[in-house]
Amino acid sequence: MFGWAIQIILIFLLIFTPVAFGSMDIWAFSLMELGILLILSLYSFQEILFLISGNPAFGPPNAEAIAQGTTGFYAVKKKFSVFPLVLLLLFLAIILFQLIPLPTEILKFLSPKTVEIRQLLSCLPLNLPSSSIPAAHFPASPLSVFPFATQIEFFKWISLIGLFLFLVYGRLLDDGRIRNRLILIIILVGAGEAFYGMIEFFSGHRHILFLDDSSSMTSVSGTFINPNYFAGYLLMVIPLATGYLFSRLAIQEDHFVDWRQRISSVEGKNLLIGFGIILMILGLFFSASRMGIISLLLSFSLLAILFRDRQQGRRFSRTPILVVGLALLWAASIGLDAVISRFLSGSESLKLRWMIWGDTLNILKDFPLLGSGLGTFAQVFPMYRSFHIHGSITHAENDFVQLASEVGFLGIGILAVGFLYILLKTTSGIRSLSTRNPQRYIAIGGLVGVLALMFHSMVERNLQVPAHAFLFSCLWALALKIPTSKTPLESF
């Protein structure tokens, strides 16, 4: 009943989140959160109607499938249990705990540094015992040093986790046509971002939608303003698009054995997808993002290995290498001087990052168990900064180090266990699929896109960008929901 409404909202968010400057502004990511809330509300209402009425119009595609556990929550539960659900809910509970006002004694036991900061803000002596502090001067306080920022980040996390759980445990992605429709939307958005960014940059117009960025635009950035954010987004889309192209070629191999027949039967849609992939690779090259380019080359190396035909005994697939080679030749014909100069001038940038990471680890030393509070890095870091710099530092240029400083070893440990569990389940599912199964390539593409962004996030802020986090959740769910049987040809 509400399936089409849910699809429309999801497609809107897939388009809106990157176009709205990466949804970095509060109005943009608030709209993203409201959209996710509406999706979850519609789905929950649909499930309640199905349970009450028993009407198949509100429920799964067929009652027999749900009874046998071959679709929806029951199928996913058999596939990888509810362990990730428990871990994600536990992480959210930790963030909520950071917001609960605690008595001084408990707060000092869990986070002595937080008490010290509270005393500094209250103009009280640092060596004053917490038991002797009057309650009027130092009332119960939360673990987070800036609860308002933690509340904002909590709503982001709970909405994105809700989206991920809906896509994994819900039935939307069980339909191959819906799954492929969403993949095509993602590819179109990525190719559109690359095309728009290169047109604006090379034409000299240098606007980002309605903003005049001619004074500061030094490379292709799409609608993300920051070229590194633009590169991070394409890092997820390009492997997924490559996997989708390979899935279509795998279907053709079932019908054509001779290579001449395969070439002559290439569809226009495949050519468009291939052109879109090359266009996105060009956009990423001209973003001049050093780690983005390195991550792209590593991801295509991984694709070449994982896309190999084991039945023919090949060590790697030549097609991904050919695609990157064509894009590189095209980029070289346009000019890569700016990209090369960026690589040659990276020592100062890396030195600054090392200093930021070292100071961020000092934050973790003072807030080891539960961190300083999710989203509080910008407020805490000035107290630990050991070097002079013009302006302020709002992020650690490493999503994982920053997250560890904000949620402590307990929070980052829970997420690490959940990531490893999902990664193992995803890879084991991929290994069980035949090289002739087209869905195998989509799963690999989604997984490589996730890993590429995480690798890029080691030196840049990526996972904190709402548009990236939204697509990141979708790619994980796609990789997990790939069925073990081939999708019919007509669904592509």
C-alpha cells in the first residue's frame, strides 16, 4: 500500500542529500532525518495494518514466502541474526547515556576530565574535592561536555541506523526491480555530479548551484563545495556502478559464448553506464583529492581481483583496469598538471594532519571510557591543540580517531565489532555466489564502495558528511540483501 510512497521518499533523499551541498547545513540534514522518519513511520504503519487485517495488500508480496522465511525479517535473521541490531542499539544507548545528568561522584568516576572542565567553567578550584562542591554551584551534569552538539549528532545517528535496519530487515530490497531502480538512481546522481562539476570548473563559470565560488574553486567539486567530499561520494558510486555493469555483462555471457557475439550484442544501456563510470572517474581525478585518487586506484585493483572468473582460472579481470586506463588517458589529454602538483605539495598537509591526530589521541587519553561526547570535537580540541594555526579546527581529518575521542574505547569498540561481523557475513555471502550470478558483482561493488570510503576517511572527514553517511548505509544494506539466485533479465 505504502510501497510506492516509501520508494519515492527514498529516491528523493538519494538525489537531495548530495545536491544540497552534501547536506552539511542543519536545514538539509534535518530534512534528511525527517524523510527517514517518514519512511520508518509508513513502513511501521503498513506492518501494523498487515498484522491486524491480514490483508496481503499491506503485507509481503506473498504470504507463502513470509511463512517459509524466504523474505523480509525472517530471511535476514536466518542470514546473519540480530547481532548487528543489538550492537547498534547498544551504541545508541551509550550516546543517550552521555546526555543523562549524573551526580558529581559518578561523573568523576566515569570521566574525571569532564568534572575538571565543569569546575573550570564554574570558576572553582581544580583541587577542590567533588564532595565539597555545593550542589547549587555544581549540579548534576552529563558526560558530554557540550550536550547540545551531542543531541544533534544523536538524531543523525539514530535516523541513519534506522534507515540501515529498515533496508536490511525490511522487504523493500527483496524486490530485484526496486533494488536495480535504486542503483540506477545512485549512478545517475554520481554521473550528474561529475558532469556538472566539470562543466562549472572547465567552463570558467565556477558556480555551485546559486553560489558564486569563482574566487575559491581550484578543482572540480560538484555540488559539495569541498572537493574531498565530492571525491568521497564518487568513491562509493563508482565501484557500485562498475558492479552493476558487470552484472549486466554476466547475463549476456549466459547467452553468448563467442567474444564477437558479445561485442556485437552490447546494449546502449551498457555503453551509457560505462560512459558514466568513466565520467565519474574523470571527475574524481580532477577533484585533485590525493587520497581520493589513491583510494580509487586501490578499489579498482580490488575489483579486478574479485571480478576474476575463477572457473577460467584467471588471476584478475582486465575490464576494471581497462576502464581506469581509458579514463586516465582521457584525463591526461585534458591536462593533469594541477593533480600532479597537488601530489607533489602534500608534505605540509600530511604534517598538519599528524599533529591533529596526535592531539586528538590526547583527548582520548583524558576521556578513555566514554569519550567527551558525540559531536564535541570542535569544542574540546582547542584545549589540546599544541600548534598555532589561523582559524579553527572543526574535525580531526580522520573520522575514526575523532569518533574514538568522542565516544571512548567502549563506543568505538562496539562499532568495530559490528563492522567486522557485518563484513564477514557480507564476504561469506559473496563467496557463496557463482561468478555467473549477476548479483555477485553488485554485492562486491557495494562492499568495495564502502571500504573505499572508509579508507579515504582515514585522512579526511567523510563519514560525518550526511550525504555520505546516507549512501554508506544504503550500500551496506544492498550488499547484505543480495539474494543467492539470479535476478531475472527483465528486472534489469
